[in-house]
Amino acid sequence: MRRVQHALALVQAAVKIRVVSNQVRLFFDATSIRLKQQFSKSHSIQPLEVAQMPSREQLQVLLDANPTDEFLQYSVAMACASEGNEEEAVERLKTLCTVSPDHVSAWFQRGQILNRLDETDEAREVLLAGIAAAQRVGDSHAEEEMRAFIDML
């Protein structure tokens, strides 16, 4: 029993969970995958598979069914950005910032994308609004990150 507990503790230590911008992302390193495979062989348990992120189309279907879901709005915008459609991402984030002015991540991402699009003045304005949102919700970490980003502009 101690051996099982020890193996589980090692797996839990190797899997890092980080909450970023209202999203939970699991980071699996090679050690955790190896430990899971060894543990599953010795205890007749199938190893966990690393889930892939849903496609933009899948996210859009979910958003169409739940158009007021802020997480889905943000996710679709970020999927647009990751596909290289940054103009659409900015527009989607702008809409999200309008309907949810305290969505700090939307402000920050919108500012970063605008900067990549060489819209530095607008990026600065958006980031200043994002700092105000971060102050309203008490997110000092995001506030510091946006201030540092503005300093780099």
C-alpha cells in the first residue's frame, strides 16, 4: 500500500496544474508519463491520455449553443489568434471586454495582439483599461504584467 501511495505522490508531483486566464492547463512532463505507464502496468490501470485542445470549429459549436459563456468567447478568440487570424481575435476580445469589462485576460490578450499588429497606441489604451479592470477585481499579478508590457512598448 505504501508503494502505491508513493507512486501516486510521484505522479501528482510530476503533473503541474496551472490556472491561467480562467483556463486550466495540464502540463505533463516525460517523467509523469513514464510513471503513469509503470504504475498502470503494475496495477492493471490504463494510463491517462493527454487530451488535445478542441478545434476552433468545436469551440464555435459550443459557443453557438451558449453565446453568453465568457470562457467559450475567450477560447474562440484565442483559437483565432493561434490560427493566425489575429484581426478576428481582436474583434472577439473587444466584444468580450465590452460585455464583461472585468475579464482581465481578455484585456491583456487584446493588448498583446494589437501590439503584434503594430497598433501600439491602441494596445497601450487597451492595456491601461486592462490595468483598471485588474485593480477592480484585485488581480495585482495581472496588473503588474500589463504594466511591464506597457513599459516594453
